Amino acid sequence: MFFQRLIEDIDCVFERDPAARNRIEVLTTYPGVHAVMAHRVSHQLWNWKLKWLARVNSAIARWLTGIEIHPGATIGRRFFIDHGMGVVIGETAHIGDDCTLYHGVTLGGTSWLKGKRHPTLGNNVVVGAGAKVLGPIELGEGARVGSNAVVVKNVPAGATVVGIPGRIVTQKAEKGEHHERRAAFAEKIGFDAYGTTKDMPDPVANAIDALLDHVHAMDQQMINMCKSLKALGMEMDVVKLPDLGPCEVIKDNNRNETKLADQENSEEIQ
């Protein structure tokens, strides 16, 4: 059983760290793997009521790896601590399968009373570097905690938490013509909010999305007003719009398409 878990703990590294090259390298140079191996032994000793020996083994692992895991903590399968320095996991913490922690993470308590006082992490939870998850709270399956966030409340499954104190940010569904129009307009003015990963929603990007929608609506309304005024016979001075080409973040071979789009808008106004 121990060796089966060891192989799983080693193999899961390749899925989450592109720098990993082979099993020998992972086994000999990854402190996160060393800490998990030592904890497997310490936790078994703790369950056998050999608590002093478990604490000694845990302390030695901490000296060697910089990672402190209490022997009483319950950790699931395929658990990975990347880099690892400064990670602290408390006695009553419970971590599900396929979870990932980065350096500087604390799964700590907020009370000196005995009993459940540390967090519970569901399966497939990722906690970013420097984040603090405090108290007997629960992080649902697939939850994400941003770097340096401080989480003191329950997090539903699949949610992402950022900031101090931690707040939940949601990913809006992007569908149909509305999404395509927003993406095209963002590309035109040089804003690329869609370079961010889908599992890490960005509240700033969401706010800019709303501004893009508003600007697009105003732009379309101005074009319609100009057409109506021309239809009534009113002569208007045409103001050349500034070239947005230098602001683009798209490839050079797409610049001609953007300039053509600007010219079409100018012709519509004229």
C-alpha cells in the first residue's frame, strides 16, 4: 500500500509540473514529495498511538524540507506540494484527492480550543502561493484559491477565491453573438482579456468586458445617428478617427483586417 501511494505521489507531479523530467529526479530533488512521504509514515504512527514518535518524524521532515505537516492531518491520494517552502498544515486539516498546494500556504486554525479547527479541502482543490485558509471551513471540490488570498469562509465547489479577505469571483458564461462581438471589439482596440485561463476568472477583466459592451453600443448608436442626420440632408464634418493599430496585441498579419474595419466604420459615418 505504501509503495503504491508513493508511485501515485510521484507520478502526479508530471501532470502538474512541466519541469519534472523523470521519476528519479522527482524522488530525489522534490521537497514536496519528501514531505508527503514523511507524512504518510508520521500519520500511520499517529494512528498507532505512537504520537511522540510521529511528532519526531514530522519535525525531522520539517527541518529537511521546510514544510510542516502535523501527523494528525488527513491527506488524500496524489497530493502535490509545489516548491513547498513555508507550507503549514494543521492537525485537524483534511485534504481530499488530487489537491495541489504551492509554497507559503497555511491551512491553519483560528481557535485554541481542541476539536476541529482547521480547513477541509475537497478533491481537486488548488491553493495558490502564499494563501491562508483559516478555520474549520470547507473548500468544495474543484475550488481554486488565488495567491496570497486569506480565506475564512466556506467556498462552494468549482468557485475561485481571491483577495483579502477572500471573495468569490464567478465566471460568466460566454455564448453566441454577444461573446463574438465583444471579442472582436476587444481585439480591435488592443485588449485581450481572453488570454487568461478559464478556471481563473479575473474580476478586473470582467469589469473591462462590461465597458467594452458599453463602448460598442455607443459606437453603434453614433453611426446610426449620423446616418439619420445625413438622410435628413444635414451636412456634417467628418472627423478622422485616431488609428488604433499601434495599440494592438494581435499578430502583424491581422493588422490589415483591423484597419479595414476602421475604414468601414468611417465610410458608414460618411
